Amino acid sequence: MLLPHYQQQVGPVINCLESCGDLQSDNVRLNYTCIDRYENTSDVDNSLIRSNARVGLVNLGNTCYMNSVVQALAMTKQFCTEVLLKQIDAPPFSEVQQLLALLIHSRRPELTPRAVLASTRPPGFAPGYQQDSSEFLSYLLDRLHEQEKKLLHAVQPHNVPSLPAANNGGGGSTATNTSKTLVQKTFEGQLSVGCLCAVCNSSNHTTEAFRSLDLSFPDDSELSQAAGDDGAHSVQKLLDYFCSSEKLVGENQYFCDRCQQLRDCERSVTVTAPPQNLILTIKHFRYDQTRNLRAKLMNKILHNEDISLTVTDAAGHCRQLHYRNYAVVVHYGTSMDSGHYYTYAQDGTGTWFKFNDNYVTECTTSELQNIPSPNTPYILFYQLVTNGEPEATQTTATGAGQTIGSSYGENDCRGGGGGGGMHGNFPALNELPTRLQEFVRDDNLLYHREVQEQRDKKASKMPLLSFGGSGGNRRQSDDYDDPPPSSCGSKWLQSSNNFIF
């Protein structure tokens, strides 16, 4: 055969180069691994593509704000399961559904989510510009909620009155559990905000639902007291500060209904119905009038893997609930209008990963706890735990998370090049709606043919000696994708995969 003959000819050259240490630099290096690679023709997945620990998302030009949020939502077991098992075949729900199915069951190392971007981009988000990932998350959840709510309203009998929801931690809606949307069941809680007038001592209480709590840093006068010895603010202390009472005076006075004028008051916030999954957004950004931009506060954050939340019922009884962190969206940069977003998250097995657009690497919680400035945790996702374990997700599927075959067969669903499917409570491929099963299987077969065609095309040509790199299997270290400024991800567009979702 031509290939072994070629390898025999260049063998002495390779041996000579290997013995020359000066030639083994990054700038002058022989890519001889491609020769051995073609001999193992059965190893399709690892021979021609870059390997990823999990399926990544290609940056389409400053779309890291979307990629980071989508990966965090994909790791939210209850949300992901609810989305995948819904029989809703209309955008944007169906497009998000397909993307989540591929993130779990695709064999590709990366996906290009153009359709999801087009259908979920907020109206004020100009293409090609850096945007706020928290605003995108809020808009995405609202779109999914409104779409499902319309469908629920259409099928719900109008002569059956809705009953108040039980205060069992499922959310803050007054709808019955069967009429709640998946967004309500997954992320929604309820707050009670009270204001006590300092003059007439009258109080006013309002109740509102929430999907995220915005945590602010204490004022300068309280900063040193709230921070730790090293000047760091723990997530738990910021949450406690959010729930603590504050005095509204001066320009922040409250309009008292009894006094019929602005008065000083004491404002308190209590959680009356906790969410199953708690989203915390740390308000790092403040508007700088002198520079006319949203500047970033460089306060150090101490990551808490476990936090507690005080919940007060209608009778005034308090109880402590515990939450465990499973995903963090990190912002890199000095301004909200620039920088880069990426995500740390754990899958159903408890293994942590770093999702940096289309590059996904396995990591540990210690890396998250020691990220250097200007990397700062921005959006944190916590799951309610009972008896020390995350609360089980209620689904209508049976046998979720069962092991499925790993070959290219009828039951194939686990990823090869993309790092494999997830375990835990995520639905298996054969539990998804039929249209989703066919969608994933068809794309996995298409990807297999693409890799096969690429391998055959390369094998039909004589391998060339290349200098200055290690070829297509370049090592995916955490330093490979340097966090870029406002044009994050744009330089990687030329190397994106052929599959445009």
C-alpha cells in the first residue's frame, strides 16, 4: 500500500527530528501523527475531529452571552427534562427543544445554534455586539413561559376554577400545579415586600413572583462589615443582605398611603414560596456617568457551593431550606458592554465542566473558587436539596437515565466525539417524543457520514508534512481559547462545524 510505503520513507526523517530538541518547539514541529492516524481506520471519532468533554456551542460573533446561558440551562435537570418531554412543535420552544436534545445526545463535538439565536434574540440586542447574559436569560424564560401558557389556556376547561397553589416550594404562582408552565415549576418563587412607615407605623405588603434574585453589594459604609477578612463577599452573605431590612430615606422615600406623602420607611423582603431551582444574579455593574458606560465592580466573590434560604409562611413561621450550586455563568472583562461569558456546570454525575463556547473541558470546583480578576461569577444556579441530596425531578417519563447502546445502531444516542451523553435524571433518547428521536438519530447518522467522507477523502491523498502545529487534534487546554474582548469568539468562526442548527 502507498501509505505504509510513505511512512517507511519518512520514518528516518521523523526519528531524526525527534532526537533534535531544538526542532521540537511550537513554531517548528512536524505533524507526523497524521501518518499513524490513517492506519487505524476504525477509530473514526478520535481520528479526524477535536475531542470535547461535552458538546460545545460555536460563537456566532459575540454570542457567548447566549451560549453560556444555554449550557447552564442544559445542566438544569428539571428544566431540561420538562422541555424535552413536552409535545410542543412550534418555535421558539421546538428549536430550544432540538438544541437541548443535541447537547445531550449528539455525537458532534460542537453545534452552531443559528436558529435558536434568531428566534430567541431579544429585540434590543443588535447582532454582532456583546450583550448581557442575564437579560437574555430573562427574555428566553419569558418567551418559553408565554408560549406554553397560551397552549395551557387553550386546552384548560374554562369552567374549572383555579385553586391556590400549595406553598410547598414549587413556585409563587396561584395556578394549580397542572396549569403551571415548566418555567414556573422550575424557577419561580414568591416574595413578600413590606414597608413600615416611620411616621404613622402603618405597613403595606405586596406579593410578587420571581425567577431570579438580584444581589447587590452593600454600600461603602457597610462594605467592610459585610466582607470577609480578605475583602471577599460570599454568595451567602449577599443573599442574607438581600433579605435584610433597609431604611428608605431621602431620595428613596416611600409614598405612604395613610400619610398621603413621601415618608421614611423600613423595607423588608421575605421569601414566602421557594423555587425548585434558585437563580442568583450578582449585580457587578453600575452606570458610570463620567465614562458613559456600565462599569464593572471588581469586588471579590467567595463561591459557596451550598447556601441556605429562609422561607416565611403566611403564619410567620420560618424555616431554612438548603440549595446546592450546579452552574455558574462567569463574566470576563471590565465592562458589561465588552468582555466574554463562559460557564462552569456539573452534569448528572457530579462532574464539573468548563463551557467556553465550542471548547468544553473537564474541571474541578477549586478552579471555580479561584478564578482571577477580571473573571467574576455573574449568574449562579442552585438546586433545592433535601436530606443532603438534590431534590428528585418529577417527570412523566419512565426509566430516565438508563444506559443505552454506544454503537451506531438503532438505539444509539450517546455521544462519541462530543464526549458522550449525560447520566443522572436526563431523559434517554428513546424516552423523547418520536420527532425528537428521529431528529437526533438522523443528525448522528449524517455526522457519521460526514466524518467517513472526510476520512476517505484524506486517506485517498498522500499525507503532507506540516509545520507549526499539531493538526486538527490540537490540545484543548483552558488557555487555548483566550478570553477575547468585545469581539469574543469571532476568530473561531472559520473553524466551526458544518452542521448549522
